Amino acid sequence: MRWILIAVFFFVSPHLVAQSRYHHIYAAAAKVEPAKPFVQKQQRSGYSNRQVAAMVKRRYTDSRILSIELKERKGTRIYKVKTLSKSGIMKYVFVDAGTGDIFE
């Protein structure tokens, strides 16, 4: 019985020493930063997709809106709106997300 206890102690003690010696490495690897809240890009800009669509429809009454994308370049957010006129001409209209200015 004594030999069994000595054998168990012999095999278990290196694991206990290793855990105490390297516990700070495992603890640092296990740190998880708190989750950041999900914020959609539309909420951060001045205008939402729906507002931009309404502005473009008012300005281009004979066109259909095919798609709207929010692009960000050098800190400026701009909506890229793809439109199709009744005559079949497709063009892109750009809307400044902060000011609402419409340009082609």
C-alpha cells in the first residue's frame, strides 16, 4: 500500500508543480475581454437607409432604387445608391450620411 501511495505522489507531484509554476501564463491566455455592444453602421451615421431612400426617391421620381450601400473612406460616410430609370439607364447616386447632400 505504501508503494502505491509513493507511486501516486511521484506521478501527481510534477503536475502540481507545473500548474503552480505556469499558472500565470494560463491565466493570461484565458482572459477574455467583455463583449462590445453591436452597433450597426446606419445608427452611427446621420441618416438611415430608409431616410436616404426617401430622399433619393423625392429627387429622382422616375427611378427605382436597386441597392443602397454605406461606404466609409477617410472618416467620411457616404451612401452609394444604385438606381434604374424608367428608360433603362442605371446610375449611382451618392448621399453624404452626415449632411444628407445628394450628388452624382
